[in-house]
Amino acid sequence: MTKLEKGEQDNKITTQQGEMGNIQSSLDYFLKFNIPKDAKILDVGCNFGSLIHNFYSLGYTNVYGIEINKEAVDKGKTFYPELSEKLSVHNPGNIPFDSDSFDVVLMFDVIEHVPEVEKFLKNEVKRVLKAEGLFLFQTPNKIINIPWEIIHRKSLTKWKEYHCSLQTLISLKKMLAKADFSSISVKKGNILTRYNKDKVSKKLGVIGLSLLYVLQSFPLIAYPNFWGVCKK
């Protein structure tokens, strides 16, 4: 079922039941950079492709998404037929495009899932970016995410199966520098979206919602998520 949500900038977004990640916060962050409409954009870990569908609706038609889950890609092609030729399955650790192909590469809620993520960023993400191309990302803060996942999954260790590359602020910046990116900038973003409010309310009730507002005021080093940009 398609859902329309009112965003933080009063722009409606389209998403799908079962979509992974906070599409609204990713869209809002992307729009801050005033990227030209003719830019060639790749979303790594696109799931159904809801994010690039919203880009497409705003006039960004040169968009592509890759995902390791074939079932998700097949669903995305059904949900968004205009993107059927833009969505594709890829093998883990590989980006199936030529070098120097994209103006922008995105990884929102993906870095934490990638084994040997530094190698992937250096050998694949950086490779497919054009000179001076932008890498935009969002990833959870390790020191906040592990306690949340322990509560969420009711397990002390299960988070390691799917969040194998969680980062702190310091480790994130070091990793990007080692991957030879430049102009690295990591900042706070808006966590008070409907997606996050629904998620914490469902798990922790009013206490969780109150905690979300408290976390919004935390300094970057202890903030729940990191939003960032760097250049090739």
C-alpha cells in the first residue's frame, strides 16, 4: 500500500509498506545541497526504490538504485514502473557501474550493514564517483544504536548480524579519510520525523517519544544518527 506522509518541509513523500529507513529525513537532507536536476545519482541499498522515486517526482530523472535483495528490487519495479530500468540487483561488495559514472552516490542507513565497509567505500563508491562527486550518507551512532537494538531485538548479540559496521563519530571520520575522501563533513539531522516518532512510540510508548526529544538536543558525538557529505 502506498502511503503519503507530510514531511518536515511540508513536502509530501511517497513510500511503501515495509520500506526500510527514514525516506523523509533522507529526502530532506539531499535537498539541502541544491543538486542540479540533471545530476546522475546512485542510491546504494535502495530497497524498493522509494527514495529515488521521490527524487524522480521532483525532476531528478537520471537516478539509479542498487540493492542486494532481489525480492525488494522486484517489488520496487512493480511499485514504481517508471523506475523499472533504473533498479537493479548487485552482488555484495560490488557496484555494477563504470568508474567515474555518477555525480552523487547515496548510502542512507546502509554503511552499518556493509562488511569491510572501508574497503567498499574506497574501492567501489569512490571509484564510480566523478571527480569532485559527492558522497551523501546517514548512519546510526554506535554508542546509541547498540542499546536501542538490544532493547528492540531483546538480545545482547543479535545486532551484530545486521549492524556489522556501526561507527562512532571519530571512527566514521577516520574511515572516510582512510578511504581517501576529502571535504568530510558530519552533522546532526532532524530525528523528529513521523517515522522515528512512530518507531519509538511503538516500542517504548510515551517514554520513548520523550526520549527522542531529549536526544535531539544531544551534541553530535552522542547524537543518534550522523548525516554527512564528502567529495571524491
